[in-house]
Amino acid sequence: MVGEMANRRMYSFYLDADLLKGLKTLKTQVGVSESETIRRAVRAWLTQHGSIKAASRRAQTRRKA
């Protein structure tokens, strides 16, 4: 996803308290920011419903033990 930063646009919207609480819980548990979690969720939703194509994923590098 290199180069996508230049193509991003800011949007503002309201979230219910339960969604905010869930996002903050995920941030604590997983360490992913609220905004990144929202981006991932929107991408998954749009992919699932055929609005966008699934992004090709790069191979992960192996971690040394």
C-alpha cells in the first residue's frame, strides 16, 4: 500500500459510544490505532460487497527465532 497516503482524504463522521469503546479496547489489546481499524473494516466491507477488489497482499518476511 505504498503511495496510498497521497491518495487519502479526511472524512468526519459520528460514532456511537459502544463503537468508540470497542475501538479503544481493540487498540489496547491489538495495538492498532482506531483510524487504522476503521480503514480496515471499511475496506473489508466494500470488498465483501463487491464495491472494490481485494488488495493484493505482500508476502510477510520471516522473523528470526
